[in-house]
Amino acid sequence: ALSSSGLISETNMSCCPATAEKFLAATYIPKGECLTLSSGAEHYQTGSAAENKKAILLIPDVWGWNSGHTRNIADMLADAGYLVMIPKLMVPPLEGGTDGDGLYPSFTFEADGAKFPGFMKQFPWEGALDGRIT
């Protein structure tokens, strides 16, 4: 993987170089909190619902709601004045996933790609957010 300086670096997570910029680092410490709705659906929420009149629903990539940079992006949007929510959508995860959602951190398409189509087929587009967003 290439860093911002163009040098090859080791990876902490298959999607993020260890020397990536702040918003790509897999070691980011989130500012928000994980909440569970009355329906049982989980989501990450950052920003103040009382202070912000605008909201963003940030749909995560295949590594799930807590992959290296997803919550950092949400926190940056919250700092810009938005209430931001990231739903936990890819459940059940593939082999434990990332924080119980999506693909596991060491997943690579080169080594594990054969598992991907079957994993994705369990998530139909129609009705994907029903019961998860209320």
C-alpha cells in the first residue's frame, strides 16, 4: 500500500496503510458513541442532536461500521456541524468481521476473495434498512 509520501508501507488493515493520513488511520479513537435503538439495531452516533439541525446517514464500506477510517470521517462531519449516524448493516459478519460487522480486518481480495460473493449475497438491497433505521 502507498502512503501519502508515496512510499510502500505495511498495513494494519487491508484497506488502510499504517502511515496513512489521519482520516485513513486504522487506529483512530472515535469521539461518538455506539447506541442501540428500541428495535435492537445498532449504530454509531456523533455530533449533538440538540445542537445540529442537519444530519447525515453515513453508509459504511464492506469492512463495516468500525473500519479504520469510517468513524473518523463521521467525526469530521460532526465537527463541521452535522449529527452523523453509521448503521451496523452487515450482520452477520464474515468470520467475526470488524467489531461484529462486515469483513474482518485482515481480509484481502487476493487471499480471501472467493468468500466475498457468498457473503454479499446474504444482504439483499431491497429492505436492507428496514428495522435498522427508525
